[in-house]
Amino acid sequence: MTEAPGEFELIARLAALFGTPPDGLGIGDDAATWPPDAGSIAVATTDMLVEGVHFRLDWTSPEDLGWKALAVSLSDLAAMGAGPGRALVSIAVDAARRGLVLDVARGLQSLAARTGTWIVGGDTVRSPGPLVVNVALVGRADPARLLRRDAARVGDLVGVTGVLGAASAALALLSGGSAPPDPAAAPLLAALHRPLARLVAGQRLASGGVRCAIDISDGLASEALHLARASGVGMEIDVEAVPLAPAAVQLLGVRRSRELAMTGGEDYELLFTFDPRLRAELATDLATDGGLTVIGEVTDRVPPGSARFVEAGRAIDLAEPGYVAF
Ligand code: ADP
Ligand code: MG
């Protein structure tokens, strides 16, 4: 933990760390300000991570926590087809651990720098107990090319980026008490602690003619259901086609890995539907950011507003639902 500075010094250090955008409108005034971007629409999201609920500091370093707090918001922008922009970061921490603020900030800034995000404000307050990190992020998109949950149409294919179940496989290993010793778990731990939002993929989907997407934060099964409900269509997912993390298969086996991919969550990949005629071009467009795997279709053989998951020719019942907040 960084040695604890006083409040003014803390904010000065945060301002120096986060830097000033090229237009000079950085941290320091009563509110953040920036000019609108001609022709684009603002896309805003906020996510809060609470110690003991979303993370434990014995499993996650404060730097990784900062990284992740921004990554989950960037993933929301990716799912809208939006590009990055400016963020406000609020941190609550108990007095004895206030040095953690700078550690969290360093992790935040490393992902901010990598993605072209500027942190232009926030709040730092005392907490009676748990560490809380909130990121509010405002990006931008072409209003005619937004990705939405309600735009799936019968006849679309269903695609995903990347592999699923890696982060939840890491959590399964950590809670089993056996994670760090096995070096084979490294890619799983990286997926859990340093997720990479699919910002490039999301924007390529949007410019490539895709209209319907969601990011996978609570498990594929529940996100598929969200798309089916919002769009009023039926969706069929071929569970055997879902891309799994090789390290998860190696350490936990295919069955458990598949279960985690369907219901585990924290993947921060994109789930989307698209006209089959776009398939070849999307595969090329996504090659540098997760790739394209087709895992199902939007079909009137499944009742509107529901999703069917098929394995070995039979519809399966998923034992665990996705992550629920309460
Ligand atoms: P006020 O009391 O007017 O809200 P603060 O002292 O809280 O002002 O904040 C001073 C400046 O530092 C503001 O520009 C604010 O946005 C910024 N700031 C405070 N905490 C953070 C943080 N955790 N991350 C980024 N900027 C912060
Ligand atoms: Mg304040």
C-alpha cells in the first residue's frame, strides 16, 4: 500500500497521475467539462465495485481492481458500439487504508492510457469499512449505428467474441484454494483481474452493419435471455459451439468449463446477432479483437422472449442462473 498522504496532496497526486487531456480540461475545478463531439451521440455508463461483494483484496491487487473498475464500464461502451471518452472516478476508503487510493488509481490509469480514456474528475471520501470504487464513463457513438439489445431479428445468427468462462474458472480455482501454484491458471487469472473490453470489436460491429449486442458480464445464458426478451424473439444457442478457454478445459474439464461459460460471468466479451450475409466480413473485421464464433441463431422455432440451450441435440436446463445483484 502506498504511504498515506493528506487529502489535498492525494488529489494533487491523482491529478498528476491521470494527466490533462489535450484540450486542457482536466481535474481541478468544481466539475468536469468538455465540448460535445460534432455528429456523435454521448453514451454514458456507471459501475460500482464494492469490497466483499464484487472483489476481495486477498484475491485482487488494488491495481488490478482499478483496471477492472474501468474495464467493466468500457465493456458497456463496447456493447453499444461506442468509443472511449472521459471518466469520473469515485473512491470510498477507510482512513487507515487511504493509501490504497493511489494504488487503485495507478491500475485505472494504465487501462485509461491504453484505451484513450481521460479521467477528468471524481470524488474521494471516507468509508466506515469497505473499499468502494465507482467509475462513471462517457463515450461517444454514431447515433445511426448504435448497438442495442432490442434489435435482434428472426433469421439472424448469434455470435460471440473471445472465449467464455475464463474469469469464472479463475474464481472457481481461487475459491477452491488452489489457484496460484498451477502456472496453467495464468491466462484464467489474467482474464479475471485484467479483462480487456472489446472496444475495437464493438465499433467494428457497429460500422459493419450489426445492430444488436450486449456485453457478457453475468454469464452467456442470462445475456442471451436479455437479448431475446428485449427484441421479442426466440434464440437457440448450441452449447457445444461456445468457445471455451483452453486453460479452463485443461484444469477443470470440458463439462465444468462449459457450465462456467454458460452461467459464470465476468467475461466482458460481446454477444451479438447479425444478418448471415455479414458473416465473412465480420470474421475478418473481428480477427484482431477476439474473433467471431457463431454459436446459434434467432429463430421462430423458439418462443419469442426466450432462449433455448441445446447440447447433444437436446434442450438443457441450466442449473445456475447468471449473477444476480440481490
Ligand atoms: P469538491 O469538494 O468541490 O467536490 P474535491 O476536493 O472533492 O472538490 O475534488 C477536487 C478535484 O479533484 C475535483 O476536480 C474532483 O473532480 C477531483 N477528484 C477528487 N477525487 C477524485 C478521484 N478519486 N479521481 C479523480 N478526480 C478526483
Ligand atoms: Mg468532492
